[in-house]
Amino acid sequence: MSRPVNGVAVRVPAKVNVQLAVGAARPDGFHDLANVFLAVGLYDEVTVAPADELRITCTGPGADQVPLDRTNLAARAALALAGRRGIAADVHIHIDKDIPVAGGMAGGSADGAGALLACDALWGTGATRAELLEICAELGSDVPFSLVGGAALGTGRGERLTPLDVGGTFHWVFAVADGGLSTPAVYREFDRLTPVAPAPEAAPALLAALCTGDATALSTALANDLQPAALSLRPSLADTLAAGTAAGALAGLVSGSGPTTAFLAKDAESAASIADALLASGTCRTARVAGSPAPGARVVDRA
Ligand code: C5P
């Protein structure tokens, strides 16, 4: 189960959606989005090493819920790159998880982007940034952002990225719930609750708050159109949101499709005390503190 030696290790961040504007369902079943991604400093580490055949191992919190077969985005990333080069994806992929599993923080997408970058380095396949981004977009809507990191506006189904400027550090607390929420189920609930969805647009005030690094301004602009759907499927998340704001958070929202909730704090000290209060409230399984923005996937070790 341990991390392979003689391999390449990549560190890849989680994300929070500071705005997730969701439009109507498209004929292909996806929804058009204006998705403002912010990478946060919680990381999975993906290590790849030569092996007789493709296999995946995983350690860390929630590792038992991570699929170890070819449905794992890390395996799909290795297969996609190997397929393009006509080589075998004979690689041992080890995922050391720290991003909450099925939590709405793009942990699976992070592992896909991480494995892709790691295999490219291991195999010397020399993929361009554009090709890596193209493969990421084939793997899933959030995967390109995991590669890029920082902050970006995602349009289309979220895969078409425009980098955004961030003028300071934002301090977050993430309240991790028991169990996950299925992203397709949350989108289905969104469709049920929203018979007519307007065209999604990024809010100028939110982009300005990111650009100036103004946490108070960002807190008033945070918005997630999937939040009512996530709360409908998991009503107890309202208690977590109430506990975080009572503990002094500038604002709280459901992260992506949930069930993780994200709280913006005014500084690092406040974030630590909000995390303590959330844990004591008994409304979440664990609470994590992280800063943003964080860099995208990058090679940390070529052992
Ligand atoms: O792209 P990804 O595989 O991450 O999407 C998972 C699911 O989330 C999709 O199958 C779809 O149900 C939903 N989704 C959506 N619209 C998007 C992104 C995801 O409906 N823009």
C-alpha cells in the first residue's frame, strides 16, 4: 500500500467554488456554468512508478471510499495519455489523499490531473500544456482547473478556463460532512428545484473582490446555485452553515455540489477558532483550515 519508489510524485490542490452559477441542462445532460474556481491549500499527492500492469493504491482519510479500478480518474488519465501515444499504461498509481473524498472539493479531479502530469513526466511523453488541458477536459469538467490552480473562471461545462487575478490570501475553514453527495444527483435536484434557470454569468463584484484580495467584499458575493439542491438532499448542512457563521465566519456556503461547507474567515487566527467551534458544534465530522490561492498540479519529487 505504500508510496512507490523510483517514481514521480505530483502534488495537486483542492478547490472551492466562490461562485457557481448554473444554467439550464443542455442536450448533452451537462449544465452551462459560470464557475469561479479558487484552488485551496489542501493537497492530494499522486505518485506513479513503473509496474507490470496498471494498478492503484490509496491511503489517507476516506481511502476506503476511493475506487481502485479503472473508473478512478487517475487510472483514466493514465489510460488516456498512454492511448494517445500507443503505449501500455503499466504503472502503479499511488494516491495519498488529504482532500475530502466525494466532498465537492474536486478530490477525484485532482487525482486525475495529478496522475496525468506524473505519467507525462515518468514516460517522457512531452505533452504540451494544451494537450494536457485537452485530456483533462475529456476526463471531467473540473479536471482542467486542478491542473492549472490559482483562480479561474470556468465556462461551458466548467472546462473552458480564463485565469483570474487574486490580490491577496483568503483564509478558509472547510467543514467535512459524514459521507458524500453524488454530483449528478445534486444537479438533478437543481433541475427539479429550478424549472427556469437564467444564463449563468460571473458577478463583477465577486471578480473585483478576488482581484483586490478583499475578504469582506468576497464574503458578500459568495454564491452557489447548487446550494439549495445540496441542502434539499442533506438538510443537516443548514446546521453546519449556522454553526460556522455563529462562530464568526464572514460567510459560509456549500462547496460545489457538497456536502463539504466552506467558511471564509477574516484572518488565519479567526479561521483556527472557527474550525474549533465547528468541531465542538458536532455538526461536522472534521474541520480543516486552508489558505488560497494555491498552485496547480506540480511535480514535487522524482525519486
Ligand atoms: O464532468 P464531471 O464528470 O465531473 O461531471 C459529473 C456529473 O456532474 C455529470 O455527469 C453531470 O451529471 C453533472 N454536471 C453537470 N453540468 C456540469 C458539470 C457536471 O450537469 N457543467
